[in-house]
Amino acid sequence: MNAKGLILERFGTLSPTLQAAARFVVDHPSEVVITSMRTLAERARAQPATLVRLAQQLGYSGWPELKDAFAADLGLHSQGYGQRAKTLVNRAVDAALISEMFDALRRNLDITESESATALRGAAKLLRRAKAVHVAGFRASLPVACSLVYGYRLFRNEVHLIDGQGGGLEMQLRAIEPQDAVVVISFAPYSKESLQVIKAAKSAGARIVALTDSNASPLALATQNAVLFAVSSPSFFPSVAAAVAATEALLGILVADAGEEAVRRIDRAEKDLFESGAYLQRPPKRRPVKA
């Protein structure tokens, strides 16, 4: 039985104080995983010791074990980066390892295409209807977000990056309006900022697209518009190759649907980039040498 099911089964045997804490834990599983016990206790209006007693009442040795159980329920990786790295240290750096890594990337792409083709079309439809689009990514998800924003801005001006740089996350979130769409990108272990973005988007009345690694992720659970990508890798860190591929496919769908107007805007943007010197000028074509 999973952690949530265990709490619900034993809910009636808990004291009123433990029931109040248990109710919050059951309703906010993602916060259990990504926040500290002290922060969660404050959110639940309980004492940290109450959470410890709740875990023990359920048969766990302490709060960390209950937290781990919720993480397992959400499908998070059981091994940390350090543990995964140890498996690489003892391996020879040979063709077999390199081949294994590229095989994993190809499988990720195939899985992502199979699971997300329909979701990508739905996401594109949602973004087209939005007044403005905000794309959020933090830590390892930031390059994926930047890539999507850069490509999208080539044919649409109302696209904005949410990265929280310089402590400006709150300021960036204030720009979200009711008719906007917000794309939030994160994979396990999920960044707490991604949930802050989702909370702000919901508060503003904006639509949300989650680009994430599992239907059980806190991002996917918070929205009906989830695009899933596979992250398996024999390396120590999850792979983001399929996430980038998903954003490239999304951009392709958006351009195809936008038609000639998108073509005109892309042509104009590319010309501006060459004229400004941002892109190096193409070398002139050489004339064929006469014999």
C-alpha cells in the first residue's frame, strides 16, 4: 500500500491534531517531497514534532522515511546522483559505455514520440490561443526553456522566459495575466520554483502546460495539459535530450499551424540577425573556376 493509502486507511485512528496534519499531507503530496519538514509544518499550521509523530503512528521510523515513501509514490528516482555516479567510476570508458548512452537516448526519443504526439498537438493549440506565453525552467531545465523561448521568439513577440535570475522570480510571475499560457518544465527531483510558477499561473487564471517526466509528477498532477518526455540514462544525471526534442517538435507544429505569417516573421528575424552582426554573414558563393 502506498503512503497516501496508508494514511487514509488509518485516518480514523489518529488524534485530531494528527488528522489535521495528515489531511494536509494527503492533499499536498508534491510539497511533502520538495520542502523541508519545518516549512511543511508551517504550511500545515502544525509543529514539526507533529509530523514526526504522524510518521511514527503510521509505522515509519521518522519523517524522512514517510517523505521517501511519498517520493516513491510520485515515481521519483530512488538513487541520488552520487549513487548513480559510483556505477560509472568502476566502468571502463570504452565504446560499450558510449554505445549504451546513445542507445538510451534513442529509446527516450521513441518513448517520448509515442507518449506525447497527441499532447504536443494539444499544447500547440493552447499556446496559439494565448495572449502571451511564459516559459519557466530552472537548473537543468533552464536550457530547455531557453531553447523553446529562442525558437518561439523568431516568429512571436509575446513569449517570455521565467528563470528567476537575479532574484527576479516574483517580478516575472507578476507579468502573468488571465489570457496567458505558462509552460513549466521540470523533471525529478523537481525544482520548488516550478511549483511556485504553477501556483502563480493558477492564481492569475492562466492556462498551464507541463513539460515533465511522469504523469505522477507534481507538475502533471497540477494540470490536464502535460507533455511527457523520457529521461533514462546510464549516466549519473537524467537525460534532457528528449525534452529538447519535444520542444523542437512543438515549435514545428506551431509554425506549421501559423502558416505564411510565421514564415514572414522568421524571414524578417533571420535577416535582422544577419544585418545586426549577431549571425556571421554567410560566405559568398565561389564562382566555378574555368578550366
